[in-house]
Amino acid sequence: MTLDDVWVAIGSLWEGLRSGNPRSARDAYAGMDLFYPPDTYFYTAQPESVAASNKRFLMPILFAAEKDTFAGQTSAAPTNKDSEEVGHLLLAVAEMVGEPNEVQLRIYDSAGDGAGPNCQHILRRARNLIERGQWPNPAVNTPLQYRNSGFHSVPQQQGGTNTCGLYTIMNAWAVMLGIPIQHKDTWVPGHSAHYAFARVGLEIVNHALAGFMDSRTIQAFMNVHRYCKPQDATSAAQRVVPVNTVAMQQTRLVRKLHSQRRVDRGVSQGRSVSPDETAPGNAA
């Protein structure tokens, strides 16, 4: 599963939440804008009344595959550009915890708990993405103060598997819906349970991309597979916001991905690329 796949799958639920009640939207999202006209790499260019309520910033991050190893998987310097490399994906979540600029940064990693040598490297990468995305408000250039940043304990993928993208999606969905994720030491399924989680989880993601998934089914899936702390379907306190995912428009998706890759190639060659150059009719 590539970064593009993860971006879109997380975005399908994020857009459902945002379009359902945009003035109460809680999360900004560091994914490509695949739903509305503004051609922005990070979706933070919102009306001030909406941007002011974005207390969290969700950021899927890719560590592209090269010569180094990271948490048991081949990887190297983290990047949000080359989505065609096989590497390692994880989720970073920044949250405003104090006024006016105190932020807590948490890493949700299915192949590590922050004890390894890459912990600070990952946190720096997330902080760089926050700076590029100009969160929480592009109009206010106030340095952020990071407090109690670190790794959040989450279920771990089975060793030797490449399912980090699925775990990144599930972690992002859980954060957006307020579903408490299970501690990594509590969720220790065997091989068959891991396989069942991945198989059904991918079906859930595919249904979400087609617009045929809802928040209660996502909650039920996580509960049945014990990915989250036990959920009571009759409890009002544990009831998630009822929302449906938004189906992706494949034509727009292809156009956006094509545009972003041209920009990336231009950056790698040391030149800037204008929006006109990234139009579909100007393909290389």
C-alpha cells in the first residue's frame, strides 16, 4: 500500500466528517486536496472560522525504501514524495494543548514504540511537515512550542509483513472518530488473527474508497478484532459520530497525483514548477 493509497483512504472519512458539519471540523489533514478545487498540497487553506477549530493535524508519513533499515523494514530518510517506493508508513498527530501555541506531537507507529534510534528523526520529520503545512493557521506566523511529544502505544503489525499502510489508516480513523486504540502489549494476536485483521481491514478500506462505509461499521470492525478498547454498542458515551465515507473521483485523483509527481520531479532537479506546468495537457 503506497502513501497515495493511505492519503486517499484516510481522506475518505476525513472528508465525510468535514462535509457533514464543516464548522465543527476538528482535524486538519496533511493529504492532497482530492475533493475540492483548490490545488493545495496540504489541506489547510480553509475559511478562518473553520481553520480556527482545527485543533489537530493528521499527517501520514512515508519512509522511502533505500539502503537503511527502520524498525525491521527497509527504509531511509522519511519523505512524503516518492509514493512508488516500498517503505514504511506511520501516522503523526499534532494537537493544540495550550494557548496560544503549545502543541503535543504523537507518533502512531505499527512497527516501533519510540525506543529505537530513529525516534527523534521521526519527530523532526513531523515538525517539518507542520511547518510546510502552516498549521494551525497560515495567517499567524507564531513559533510552536512542543510539549510532551513522543510515541503513542498502538497495536503492532506482524513481523515480516508489509501492512503498515493499513495500520496507518486504522489509527487515523480511530483518532478522527475518538475510538480508543488498544495498547500494543494488550493486542497480541496470533498469525491467523493478524491475517484475518488484514484481509477484512482491506475490504473495509476498499468499501470506504467507494463511498460504502460508515463510522459505526469501522468502530464495529475495530471492536471485533480487538484493535480498540472494548466498545459497548448501547453506550451513548461510546457512540461515534454517524458519518459515511466519501467516494473518490478517480479522474480527479489521477490528475492530482500526476500534478504532484511533476512538482516533485522539478524539486528534485532543483527547479520550481508552476501550476500551469502540472496541467494534464503538459505531461512529460
